[in-house]
Amino acid sequence: MKIWLDGGLQDAESARVSVFDHGLTVGDGIFETVKAVDGRPFALTRHLDRLTRSARGLGLPDPDLDEVRRACAAVLEANPMPLGRLRLTYTGGHGPLGSDRGDHGPTLVAALGETTRRPDTTAVVTVPWTRNEHGALTGLKTTSYAENVVALARARERGASEALFGNTVGALCEGTGSNVFVVLDGELHPPPTASGCLAGITRALAVEWTGAKETDLPLDVLERAEEVFLTSTLRDVQAVHRVDDRELPGAPGPVTAKAMRIFDERSGADLDP
């Protein structure tokens, strides 16, 4: 396995990042996960645009997008596989043990791992912790991911693949690594980004392609929604058949099934929408 680290390909077994890298010591970094189908990345331009937005939000230098594209191409060529998870990680680089940044410059890593297509339906749980819609990192895709690790572990313990958060005012927000849509009276509604959720790439495409209406929703909407689905880079559109102890029989329902079909057709027709 070959990865890209700071300017070139290296063997994964021998590639090394400093133990003083700020991404390790204080979580000072950002990342993107890109779906790769037969060596071709999906929606790469949108992912790189968000990488830059996250870097600016964290106060990191803008990534060199030409280098990032070279890194993606090199890693994809060196590691052929039918379906891959392409992970781009960009950190503050070598720095002191405290929160102040060093002056060595950022670290860029591009790595690829093989994956499989997700099931058509899944189970989710709600968790008692909240997203802070006013936080310094709100809307940024950072490597400060421990909160998601804890919540996802809770979901796994309860036989689910995802955990859903409310925000500080009790509104539905997002999952640990996904966005959520609900169906009410036959219409699709995702929470707005003002809820504190990440502006997901797949979420944005699903909204554009289905005409879904961003809506402020209470967390308990999950108790009465006709259908629920998740979106993310590797889930695409995935129906939910159970929320906590509530079963949603017949998932995917008709609205979700249509959204799944539209997404498959549109994404298959344009790899960089």
C-alpha cells in the first residue's frame, strides 16, 4: 500500500509523521473523505473546496490544491481497487506540545483504503450529548473527532451504525459522520446548516437533486417521521429502518427509494458534479 506524505508516495509501513505533529497532539487538523470508484474520485472539486473552507476556519494556510490533486491521482493509481475510501488529512504540522502552532508548515497525507457498498438500510440511535451550533469548530471538518468516536461506540453497543445528535436548543442536527433527512407529509426535510450540522457534500447534492426543503426540526421529529435516511460520502443515500426502539417498516419508503434512485443516476452520470 502506497500513501502520499508531504510531497510524494511512500510505503504505508514506513511512512512517518512526527510525534509532535499538531494533528496528533491537539487535534489541529482537517480532513476529507472522498469516494473512489474504479480509481476515480467522486465530487473531488466540492471536497477540495470544503477542505479550503475548513483550513481557513481553523486558521491553517490554504492547502495547495494542485498538490492535493496530484496526491489523489498518485494514490489512486498506485492502489487499484473497485471501491475505495480516499482520506485527505491536513494538519498544523510539527509544533509545540501546547496549543500554539509551530512554524514548520502543514502536513498533508493522502491514503486509500478498500471498502464495500453499504447496506440499503440501517439502524440509528439518538444520544444524550449535543452539538454546539455556536462552537468555534461548527461547520468545519476537523480531526478533533473524539466526540464522534464516543457517540458511535454507543451506537454500536445498541446494534446501530450511526448516532444522531440534537443541538443545544433541542433541534435535530446530524450524525457522527452523516447528515439526516426526514420525510413529513411526503416531503423531504434536512436540518439547515444553522443547526450546527456539517455542510455535507452528499447532503448538498441530495438537496439539489431532490428539491428537499431545509427545515428547523425538533429532535423528537424522529418519533413521527414517515421515513428517515442518512447521507454521507460512503453511504450515499441510505434508508433507516430503526430509530432507537422505533421500527420503520418497509424501509426504504417511497420517498427515500426515489432519492436513492435519483442519487445513483445523477452521481453515475457526473463524477464531479
